[in-house]
Amino acid sequence: MNIKELVNAITQRHSSGGIEVNPPAEISDIAEFEKNTNFVLPADFREFYLTCNGFECTEDLFNMIPINTTRQPSRDFGNNWFYFAEYMINSDMWGLRHTTNGNYEIFNGSFPEIAMTSSLSEFLQRFLKGNIFEAGGLYDWQNELGIKE
């Protein structure tokens, strides 16, 4: 599935439980983010933000953070990273970093040393499959990777 199909599937899955999908970001929003952070977004993140500028999912209180409100808190995992998703408003977060070898990695904020994937599509597919807590979801995936106890 491409990003647009994943967003549509997530929206459909959560339509009865509550989901608010933001309208797409503008190219100028992405350009401003990249200029202000000195972080060039990978193609799948650009596609996501041009499909929807994040969403808020009532179930599990999971949010894909809009491009204009992404955060890099004082806890520093190095340069060239930001948080793009959260559970229960900062209780747990997922970030994207640009590595020294030029690749991108998605990581869990509680275990930043372990890369989960380089693909936003894979991240969204896992959320679609099992949200945060269900079989095949984000925490199950983190367990498979040895990230969560």
C-alpha cells in the first residue's frame, strides 16, 4: 500500500472509534520545516504530509503530529532528528533521524539506540494492523525487535 492508501485504511478502521485527519500540508509548510530544522524529509514523509498533515486517533490516544508542530525536546539524541508520532500526548514517542551514512531511521523515543525501520509505510502498516497494543501493532513490533521489556 502507498501512503495515501494507508491513511485511507487507517481512517476507515478508526471511523467508528474516532479519528480526526488533518487536511494536507502545503509544500510551503514542508519547505519551512526543512529550512527551520535543516532536515530534508524523505519521500514517504513528504507524501504523508501532502496526503494529510497528521491525524489524531481516539483509540490508544495515538497521534501523527502535524509538520508545523513536530518536536525536538531538550532530551537530545543527536542532530538531525524529530518526533513525528506520539501515544497519550508525550507518554511514548517515535522519531525520525537522519544517520551519518545518509539514511533515515525511525526509532522509539524510550529506546533511541535501536532503529525500528527506515520506512514510514511499514510504521503505518503496523499501526493499521494492531494499533499500539494489539497483536501486530507498534508495541508488538517493538517486542519483536527487542525494544520493549
